[in-house]
Amino acid sequence: MKDRGESTVSVHGGESRSKPSDAITDSIVCSSTFTFEDSASIIRFIEENEQREEYGRYGNPNEKVVERKLAALDHGEDSVVYSSGMAAIVGLLMAKLSAGDEIVFFDQCYHRSREFCYKHLARFGVVTHQVATGDFAAMEAAINDRTKMLVSESPTNPHLTCIDLEQFVALGKEHEVETLIDATLATPFNVKPLDYGVDYVWHSATKYLGGHNDLLAGCITGSQEKLADVRNLRGIMGGVNSPHNLYLLQRGLKTFALRMQRHNENGQALAEFLEAHPRVEKVYYPGLESHPSHAIAKQNMQGFGGLVTFLVADADWKQTAAVVDRAKIARIGPSLGGVETLIEQPLIMSYYNQTPENREKFGIPDNMIRLACGIENTQDLIEDLSQALDL
Amino acid sequence: MTSRQMKFRTRAIHVGNAPDPQTGAVIPPIHAATTFIQPGAGEWGTFDYSRSGNPTRSAVQETIASLEGGCGSLAFSSGMAATHCATMLLESGDHILAGMDIYGGSYRLFHKICAASKIDISLVDLNDTDSISRNLKPNTKMLWLEGIGNPRLTIPDLPALTQIAHQHGLLVGVDNTFATPVLMRPLEHGVDIVMHSATKYLGGHSDCLSGALAVRSPELLERLYYIQNATGAVLSPFDSFLLARGIKTLDLRVREQSRTALKISQFLESHPRVNFVLYPGLESHPDHQRAKQLLSGGFGGMITFEAAGDFEETKRIVKATKLFGLAVSLGAVESLIEQPASMSHASYDAAARKEAGITDGLIRMSVGLEAAEDLIDDLDTALGR
């Protein structure tokens, strides 16, 4: 499947040509446990490491097919799927880090992933560092002989900073430290970090991969060898996804390539519209020449995604909130990547309890709006934003 | 912006999908309930019993009505249940005129089931608009046709046929399964009832059987609703959810499938082992001009062609493809291929097959979402040189 077109992999990747009952779609296997013919077959399963199901927490047919499809889309050998994006990153870090180990983050990585390290991995003796996003010198300075992993998101949320994947991988290889990219916003359609030599790719599959705002899922993709202990630990920690949900994820992936083309188109069109709008002070979108990451984004990515962040000109937080509240098609809500466009003001949605000083430190001005473009008609979205800005 | 002002693709996502007022959920919940608590004895709430109405089914009905430009729609457990409901508007002694190029299941319904209720049926050549007047009987009540015919992909002159049929007081029903509301909205041409096997493009993922009727007149909607409620072939809440989910990408899928189908049909037309290709987007198609007038945004994802080979050779070709699934049905993300003579139209008798131009070498394909280049490579290998 590797040399097949992106949309062919979306539809057929990872799936068997012949399925039970000759059905065209995979059946939903709800069974929590799997039976054995007789005692001898259990012994054969154990002694010969036979590939079959045993108990739902260790694997399920719906999980396997989705994992193969996700791996195919990301050009990985294997993918391990979890019940949410956070379950995936926690599963990976718990498998890879031990007391005394250190991890270095770029500071625009998803805040809950850093929070997990600072608050919880710290209790188990893992030391976390964070450095300014894209500052490779600072990242290198933070590396020592206990460092086990370098982590970055690309593009980041909500600033959409893209990092140079070649440089990131080179730094890891030079110091023999593994690298992890959160590619949730990019998706495999726009960038395949494994092709650059990154060790692990992390997705919140709740977003573009599921694509319909109706399921939670996460995954880690990489080589079979590196993921063997991750898979094993998932079977112990138990953050597996349900067969019903996994079927919906597989179904969502069938239109993945098609949806991403439209997300990219809508993102670019809205970013250009907003940049030209007199009531907009600034737009963050890697597909715009004005974005600091534009050059590296063009080099690394096939498209720039559906997320667009912008600042309303001469607006305080209330005037900014009024713009959000006036949107008619875009619904107010966290998350992104579904067919429905969502809109939110980071100050209120994610940083409401932070001090103004902290917000400034995180680069979250009061007049910032994050628009997660869906796949609606482009002109309808432009008209919606246009009337929302027309105070 | 009201839903009336939104464009098709936006309505497919937002109409019938208002966030849940109780929880704010952006995806309306699946209401599995079979019954609903009422405000008091003899007082009825919006929903009472799920056969009569269910919130999840109502939501997808609202979406379909909006996309077809109807005043309302009804969702059924299959396309045949929808067609059957439409025929139950008639009574013993009535007569139906139907196009020659119709789905085998509709053919069977008209000839075996309706006939048993003493409803008479005549198949007519809809290429000839005079055929309606010629075959009209005093008891003719309905004209039934397909927006894009099956399997020869004929495009009847829908506005003209509808006008003639209305002059004679007939109800006009159009099976819009192949064209989908993305490409054609028959109600805009004056048609009374639009029928869908929603199993196909509307659902789009080969995983929910469903049917729909959409109408322009509230009076007709009321009559059809009465029949549906009385006979009970309603769509389940889970399938209503899957159908609604599928419809959100309908516009993207059908436009992409149309683009790919045009490329494939051009490839097939130049292939030495192909006798002819029937695709409304090709200039060689007899109805190409009409297709350009009546369809917008593409010519659909269905292609029919005749392989240079006999019955057995044709069987070999359809089995030799790797990406196409050998199966009936159509309209899904996966490409499918079949031989009408032995599969979709096997329920026609041999004489009727011949009359409808369904030769042994005919192959019908439903183009999915795979990359056009991959599908062309696959067909090229299967056809051989």
C-alpha cells in the first residue's frame, strides 16, 4: 500500500481483501474475550506465540485493522491505539521513561502532555525540561546523558509554529536520544514525520483522523521494535479503545484524504480572507507568507491544515468574545478536526484561570480567536466570519 | 445566516444537526428509546412511539429534505421499503408507467408485488417523450423513473416528462439514487416524490441499509407518513446516526467520485478490449447534452461498459480486479464492480434484459474514493491487452 495514492490508502489501507462473511466492511467484534478450541490450543498459543486474539484488553480485530490503517497512512510499521490522545502519550512515556530519566519539550507542546510530565512523571523521578519552541540550541543545551526523549508538536496550537523536522531528528541522532512529534494538527496527509526519521508520531485521533467530532481516540505510530513494549504496557494499563469507537474511527478514515484536502483549502482561504480584513490585526497560519514558519512549513508539509488563529484589531477581551458569539455556522467549543467548524477564544476556553502575566508568557493575547475550519462550503465560512467581524 | 441561505455542503453538515440543548453536544445524541413519556393521559408530546417518530430519525429526515429541496422527508429501513411506500399511494385497478431502465428490485416490486394487488404496470421507453401519452390508460396514476437510469445510465428529459405526466394528472416519482441531490434535485423540476436508496451515496460507507422519500407538498408528505407509520418500515436510530454521519461528506464524495469516474471512462473508451463505454460525462453518451443540462457538479460515479468478450470472459474480468470489490450495491467509498446480466439485473427475465440492452459483456462499476490512477491500473491489468 505504500506506493498507493493517499485516498486509496485511506479506503483500503490495513484492511484484508477478504473479510468474515465476505462482508465489504469489517464487522464490529464486541467480544471481550475469545475462546479456545481446547487446552492444547491454549498451550500452542503460549508456546508458539500464535497470532490470535485472547482477551479484549490485549487486542481486538477492530483495533488491529485500525492500527494497520493508521500505520499505513503514517508510513509506519506499527501503530498502537488508545482510548484518547492523552492515554496514548501517557502510554508511550510510561513505557519509555524510568526514574532518573529526563525529557525535553519545546514549550508550545500541548499543555496537558507537559502537565503530565511535570506533575505526575515527576512523582516517579522523571525530570522534565522545556525550552522555547524552535530554539534548537536551547534544546541541545538541555540534553545530558540521562535524556531519553525530545518532544515537539508541529504545527503547534494555537500559534501554528512549525519546526524543522530534519534539524530535530539530527539533534536526536547526534545525542542518541529518541524523538517524538505530536502531528495531530498536521495529520499524515500533510506531513509524515517518520519519513524524516522521527522515532514516534503521536496523534489525537479524536481530531482529523476520526474527523466527525464523535469519537475519542489516540495513537502512537513507529517501528514494530520500538512499539513492542508500548503495546505490552497498554495491555497492563488498559487504556484501550472500544470496538464500536474503533469502527467509527475506521469509517472516518475512509474519507480522510478527501476531508483533509477540504480542511486545507478552507484553512488557506480563511487565513487569506482574515489577513486582508481591516478588523484583523494578525493571522497565524503556516500557509501565509507572513507566518514565521512559512518557509519550513512549505518544505515539510503538503498542506497547512484547517486551524487558523487570529487577533481582532483594537479589541479587548469582551469585544473579541462578541465576535466569537456572533458566528452562526462556526460553533463555540474546544477541539478541532471535525467536519463542523468550531471557534473559540483561547483566553476564555483554555486560559481563563491564568494570570495576565502567564497569558502573556504563553503568547495568548486577550483578542486572540482560534478558528478550526471544518469542511463546509468555503464561501459560507467567509461570509460567516465576515458578518461576525462586522460589529 | 439561515439554513436557506447556506450552500449545499454546509447544509449537509448543519441542517438537522443542531447541538443538543441539554448537554451542548455538537453531535446530537442517538435516541435508542422505543417509547417516550407523555405529559399526561391523552396529551401527546412531540414524540410518542419510535415507529411514529424518533428524534434521531427526524434529524436525518430534516437534512435529506433540505438537500432535496423538499418540505419534508421520511427515512425507511431500505430503499425498497421507500419505493414500496410510494406505490401504496395507489390502489387496485390503478396503473403505473415506469421507465425501461430501472433497478431490478423496482422491476420485481412492480411486476410481482404491485401486480398481486391488481396494480398494473407498463415499462416504456422514456427517451421518447410521446411514449407516455401512447401508453396512458384511463387508470394510469403514477410515472416512476430514475434520474440516471440503471445500468445504461440514460438521462431522461425529466422536466418534459414531468410536465406531460402532470398534464394527465399523474404523480411523478423519481429514484434519485444514482444522481444524488449533489448533482440533481428532481423536486426543482416539478417532480412530486424523490426516492433514495440511501444505502448508496447518501450513507456512502457500505454500512447502513436505508431508504428515503422526499416530497414538495405537505399534503403528500402527510399521506406517505400515514402509510409509513401504519406499515412500519422505519429506519433505526443507529442507522439514522450512521446515515447522518455519511451525509456530512456526501458533497465531497460525489464530486470526487464524479471526477474519478470521468477519468476512468475516458481511459476505458480508448482501451482496445472495450467495445463501448456508457458514461453521461462522455460526448459519446447518447444523453450527454441532456446530462450537461440536468446534472451540475459532475456526471456521477457509475460507469457501465461492454467488454470485448463473452459471458465467461466478462465473469473473469470482474473477478480479476484487485481494488474493486465484486459485489452489487454502489455509491460507497470502496469501488465495486459487477456483471448486471448475472447479478444486479438477474431478476429481469431474459427477454426484458435483451430489450433493456443488458448484454452478457456489460460491466457496471461504482467508482469509490481511491486514487484514479490506482483504479485505472487495476482495470488495465484485469482487462488485459
